Amino acid sequence: MSDNSLRLVWIYPDLLSTYGDQGNALVVERRARQRGLDVQRVDVRSDQPIPTSGDIYLIGGGEDRPQRLAAERLVRDGGLERAVSNGAIVFSVCAGYQILGKEFVNDVGQRQEGLGLLDVVTVRGEGERCVGDVLADIDPRLGLPQLTGFENHQGVTHLGPTARPFARLSMGRGNGNGDGTEGAYNDTVFGTYMHGPVLARNPLVADLLLKLALDVNALPGLDDRWYEALRTERISAATQPA
Ligand code: GLN
């Protein structure tokens, strides 16, 4: 972070951007601009190197084959690990979350190396695919309201000792391992199974990323009426009896 500028990096939109996950980049970008920041957004295709000087990196979900290719390229590139060691913030969704872990099972049934930025391991769930609405309480340390989103994944994620659960489920499958957790995080790296796009449904999570990147405890408030209307509508639809 330098002066008033924020460098936002959207990783591999050509491989990882399911269910409108690119909306996450739009939301972070807009909320930063509304706070007067000069945002430089860089979309990095999978044949390009990952810049190491970004402040916030976003990575979305993907189908199984693009996920394998993206993980191979990111591991080979090494830029995202360097950015994190420089203090960058990373927010990842679904396939992106799995790739940030130590390992996942890929589309050809093999264990594939991830970036190891989160202490999680993902295996292929043997049961039904995890599909549907999710509601969860975000780790109280983060001081955020209820998490809302939807999930669509086969992977089941197990957390190691240095990954904290991002949220505790009240509806849905999340990490899918039966322990009631959804997503994982450490100091600067976050992973979730939530689509939505998740930062449109949960704008205060976007603000958390901005606060971490700016190293501030608070940001000027915004008029969030439209976000609130979306949240209310989605939460009530999720909790309607079938
Ligand atoms: N391919 C992964 C899985 O099914 C991730 C899916 C996704 O990103 N939506 O677990």
C-alpha cells in the first residue's frame, strides 16, 4: 500500500470465475473508490505472471479441470506466495480456496499440490455434491455479521492447526467435513466456499480486506441500502420452508 493507492489483483479470470465471482473484484474496487482510494485493478490471465506488489488478491471458483491447470500455473509462478510474504491480503472462493491449501484431489483423481498458503487439505467428497444456500456465523474475532452465500462443490476440506474456521454453519455444508465449519483463514489469507458473489452479499467482508490492506481499524461508513436489501432477500429466501 503506498499513499492513497490500492493495487487489486484478480487472478486468472480465464480459468477461475464461476457464478459471478468476478463481482468480488467489482465490490472491493467500488468500496475502495468510495473511500477516496486510487484503485489500480489488474486482471491477470493464466498465461501472465502474477505481480508481487499487489495489496489485495482475489481468486474465484472453477470447474475441476481449470482448477488443475490454475493450480499448476500458480505453483510454477510462485508470485502469489511472494506477495503474501510481502504482506498482501488474499481472498479466495471455492476452487481458489482449495488451491491455496496444501493439497487437493484433482479432476483425474490425483492428489495435487496447492500453494500451502492455508493449512487445509481437500479431498473428494464421497457423498452428494454440496449444493445450496448457506448461512453461517463468521468467527466473532472478525466482528462481522452473518455470512450468506451459496455453495456448489464436491471437495471436502479439512483444517490443520494453523487455519482458523472462517465461520460456523447454521445452514449448508461449508467445508463438508461434518465439523460445522465453513472456510478458513489465517492472518492475511482467507478461503470460503461462498459464491453469491460473496462480497456483494457480505460487503463488510470486503471492508475487512480493505482494512487489513490499509492497516486501519475503521473505514468511513457507506450507504449500504442496496446491499442490505439483497442480504434480506437472500436470507429470507434461504430460510423459507420448501
Ligand atoms: N471443482 C471444485 C469442487 O467441486 C470447486 C468447485 C467450485 O469452485 N465451484 O470441489
